Amino acid sequence: MKIKLGIITPETHMDYFRAIEKEMRPLCQFRFLTISNFRETTDIYLKNLDSVDGFVISGRMLYESIDKECLDDKVPVHILQDDENLLYRELFRLLVTEPGLDISRIYVDYAYIIESFSEFQQYLTHEGKPVDCGDLSERVETMLENHISLWEDKKIDLSITAFGHFVPELQRHGVKFILIRPTLESVKETISEIINEITIRKLKNQRAVVAYLSVHNEQPPSEEQLQELKALVGRFLHSMNLADTAQISEGYVRLYTTFGNFMRITSNAHNCSLLEYLEERIQGKVKIGWGSGHEYFQANVNATKAHRQAEAYTGSSSFFIDENQKVAGPMRSMNIIHFSEQGDPEILALAKTIGINNINLQKIMSYAEIMRTNKLSSEDVAECLSMTVKGANRILNKIEESKQVQAVFEKRNNSKGRPKKYYELLFLDNEGRKLSG
């Protein structure tokens, strides 16, 4: 299927995109989304978000005008950069071709978004309203105001702008101006880059994902219970408009899907909506293990491993293992513990020195980073390892014996009574991050 690109641009840049549209037609289809002012950008972005695979935006400040809370990281955005070399090249051309031109009598709105140009501001003799206050749209409107008022007050002989939507107004007021635009080559390069990124994303989203689902009660599930679970999974998929199928196999319900659909179901591997759906409709603890792979065999193996992780968790849970053996779970909130079935050499060596399981150590480290502290209580460790406080104490005692922790007593959250015992993990910094070396 051909890639669809939304081109958010002022009318003045349209000739560039038209010039390469035919060349790019075999690879992508352009949807031109022209704007006349910065205040329109967020609405245009949102209205077209579901109908394109990515956006190309004419300029960094145009991109900055989009409300960042609206941005969807699943739809890539590439920006035609406001290259400062283009400005300096144009100024040099003016020096050569118009030696009588007084450079100090040029208003350059572009300068306000180029840090390296700030040192030249002192040589400009004209004065305009300051543009370093107010929101982005107000700053841009002030720049346009300056172009017009400085020209009409005869304080400048030329304007240089990076904003194509200024052109109609500058023309209407008779302002002599130069519009700085990216080169045709850079436009082609930007479009090629986003096409490559979208292609890679699409391939990645088609990777195989398998899920193993079970419900834990006192007795093994009956055939009727498995059929009920399968039917519920089918209704959930229908509610999500997904054509994936589930089947019963070896005492489990097995779901076959793609990585893209898995990311939808789990909110990018953070919160499993399938788990929530089943918990509301079925008795017992729901266990889901997701596995991805370059082919179904690998995904199936990883799903089996992930289901074992879910079974080891005390409550209902959903775990995921990817083709690199990275584990995420229990996917019930935004604070997800991440670890690897393989582990990096430093953590493996540390686990061996301490004498505890490598995965348990990774879980403790991930939990500490989430909590942004290197001081954990027995209850903290019990929660992140899904075990009893007694079991957590055994692990902490082992770490203490290896001289990798020290006990501290603190009061937190203005609590009354005696200070609580915490274990300061000496291989983590104060924010819970692993210390280098």
C-alpha cells in the first residue's frame, strides 16, 4: 500500500512539493495541507492524523505551533529545517550583488530562531517590537508587524523572512522582501527520510505476536471455561475492530496477531486493555503472556516464557517478551518493570557476586528507577518481585551480606511514629539509576 504523507506548508512552498510530486509518486502520495497562519496548524494536524502515515512540515517554528499534547508518536513528523547557512548565503549574495545596500537597514525575522545570529543584532540600527515574549503565535505576529511598520516608517530597505505565510501581507503593503526557503535537494532528502522511517515502522508492525491466555482458579480450566474465554477474547477483538483470531490449544487460549495490533491493545506495552476487559467479565486471575518474533515460531516460544512470568505474578497480569528477550510487565500501569531474560554482562556479574537471581536483580533496579530512589523497603521489593515480605527480606539480606546495601532509617511523607527501615542500594545513584563502572 502506498505511503500517504500530509504536507503542512504555506502556499509559497507548494511549488517545491509540486516539482517533486511526480518523482515521488511511485513511493508516496502527497496530501497538501496549506496554512495561512500558525494558529491553524494544530487543527489541520488533528483533522488529518488518522488519514496519513506521516507529516512533513515546512519549518521548525511551524512545527512548534502544534500543541504538543496533540502529537501522536505513532505518526512520524519530519521538518524542513530552517538552515542558517541559507540565510548567510543570501546575505553574502546581497553584499556581492548590491554593494550599495546598507546591511544594518535589513529586518531579518529569521534571525530570532538562529542562535548564532544573535551576536549580529547589535549592528542593526532599526528598532522593532521585541519578539521574545508571549506565545509562539504572538511572537510570529509581532515579526510580521515589525516588517510592515519598519518599512512604512522608512527604517529599513529590505526584509528577509523565513515565513511563507507572510508573503501575501508583505506584498499587499509593498514591502521589499526576500523569502528564505530550503533547497529543493533538502526537501527531497527530508521526504526520502520519512518514507524510509514509515516503511521500517510498517515492517516492524507486521512482526508476528502470539499471546497465551489462561484463567487461574482452584481447578484446571474445563472445556466450557476455555470456550468462554475464547468467546470473550473474540468479542474484545471485535470491539477493537481487529480481524485477529483466537483458538484453544493445550489448555490455553492462543491469540495470533501483529506487533502493531499488540501495541494498540497494550497502549505501547504499558497498559493491557485485554487484561482489563477479561478481569471485568470472568472469575479468577487472568494471566496473559505475549511474545513477538520475526516468525511465529519465535513469537510462540517467547509467549510461553512471558506466560510463565505472568503465572509467577501474584495477581492478574500481562507480560511481554520481544525477540531480543526484553521483558515488560505486568502492563497494568504506566510504571512498567523492564528486564531481560539474558541481562547485560555487568548486571549478570553483580547478580553472581551478590548471589541472587539475575532477573530479580533487574526487576529491583527497574523498580528503583521508576520510584526515582535507591532506598527501598522490604515491602517495595516484595511488590516488585511479587512475593512475600519474608521472601523479600531474604533477598535483601543477601545483598547486605555482599556489602552492596546499607540500612538506613527514615520517615517519609510526614509520617508519625518511628522511622522505617530502608535499604540503600549502593550500585544505584540517588535517582535509582545504575552507577557506571
